[in-house]
Amino acid sequence: MSITIKSAEDIEGMRVACRLASEVLDYITPHIKPGITTKEIDRLGAECMAQQGTISATVGYQPPGYPPYPASLCTSVNHVVCHGIPNDKPLKKGDIVNVDVTVITKDGWYGDNSRMFLIGECSIAAKRLSALTFEAMWHGIVQVKPGARLGDIGHAIQKFAEGHGFSVVREFCGHGIGQKFHEEPQVLHYGKPGTLEELVPGMVFTIEPMINAGRREVKEFGNDGWTIVTKDHSLSAQWEHTVLVTPTGYEVMTLSAGSPPLPSFVTATKT
Ligand code: MF3
Ligand code: CO
Ligand code: CO
């Protein structure tokens, strides 16, 4: 297998899927406050997808060696790094949660994105981790242009995150996406400039750094086969966009009315 290059028509299909994935996050946003359970967030996500006429890419998703994923989205709270399974525990003031949504449209296109949510008033450390992880993702995105390499993206993210005293999770990465959930290439969130695959117009992949406040090591939690936590129990944050390589730069595809404002060093969502 190799990296798929999307045609103009494919890109239209991806734009729709990605906008809808972002709109699922918009839909749940007003409900995410102290007292809501992650299962209720999952139900709201499923309700929105039903209204859209999309389906969740995660329900029943089963990569080799994994049990089928049991929910419509992922909810990763505090020291959960990724793949948290929605449950009946209410969120409380001071929690931080990543909600990760991947939809499939009727035409078979996948859109994948995630955002952090702060539950009520949070610690300065938690707010800082979420905000700087958002910036780290954007430092990766602005590297995207034909002729740049995947290592440029990883390096930009790693340098920024580690420069603020955080660490970058190595075990999970961004990925090509299209009519499959996870395609080539792997998009590492660490690395060396000028290394790895050269970017070509028409490539579409996610950038989704997982950044830990403490050490970078992670481990499986419990026995659900999915939940990943930080080994040292430190907080972890993640943001995710699906990005197209354009002839002149990048187009962030997973945008909608509720997308957060750009960091000050970013001039455009499309270059
Ligand atoms: N949406 C996640 C990603 O960004 C993958 C979640 S797989 C699941 O790649 F099965 F855990 F939902
Ligand atoms: Co992804
Ligand atoms: Co995702």
C-alpha cells in the first residue's frame, strides 16, 4: 500500500466529511459542563450523526489485536491520553476532556477531528497544557506544503512542546485518511527536519499530537483493550485536524462555525 493522492472530486468528498465531523463537536459543545457523563456526550454525538446522515467510524472499529470499539466517539479525561471509552461517571469542575469524532459520509469519506474541553474552572496547569497543545498542533499544520517532509511536522511539534517542558507521546500518531479510517502515511509528532516522506498536493492526513504535562510514557489502563493513560498519571491533552496538502500549502478541512480561533502566529486556515 502507498499514500493515496486525492482527486478534485475526492477532495470535495473529504471537505464534506471533515466539516460534518467538526459540526458534531459544535453540537455537543454547549452540553459539556460539570455533571454530564461521557456516555451522554456519546449519545449526543450519535444523535448529531443520525441527523447528518453520517455514521460513526469508531463503533465496532477493530484493528488487528483490538476488541471492537464500543462507542460513537472517544472521550479521554485528564490523564487518559487517547481512546477513552464513554462511561457513566459525571465530569466534574477542573476536569479536562478530549472528544475525538470520526464520521463516515454516505459517499464513504472519513473526517476525523478532536478538541479539548475544560470543565468549569480548571487549574492554570490544565489550561496551559490544553492551550499549548492546540498551538503545538498548529505549529505542525503550518509546516504543510509541497516539498516539505513529514519530519518537518513532527519536529515543529516536538520542539514547541518540549520547549514548554511538556513531552510528546510516541506510541500514537496522525495518519492518512480518505475512504479508510487509517491510511498511510503515519504522521509522527516528533522527529527531524528534512526527513521522511515528501509532501505532495492531494495528500490528506491528520495531525493530532498527544502532549503530556509529565513524562512521555504511556500504558494500557484496565482491561477494556483501548484506554491509554500516562504512566506517571500526569495530565495529557490532544487536538486533531484533518489537513489537505494544496499546491501552495495546506487546507485545514475539519473546520466549522464552532472551531476555536487560530493562534496568533497562524494567518490562514488555507494557504
Ligand atoms: N479518532 C481516533 C484517531 O484520531 C481513532 C479512534 S479509534 C477508536 O485516529 F476505535 F478508538 F475509536
Ligand atoms: Co485521527
Ligand atoms: Co480522531
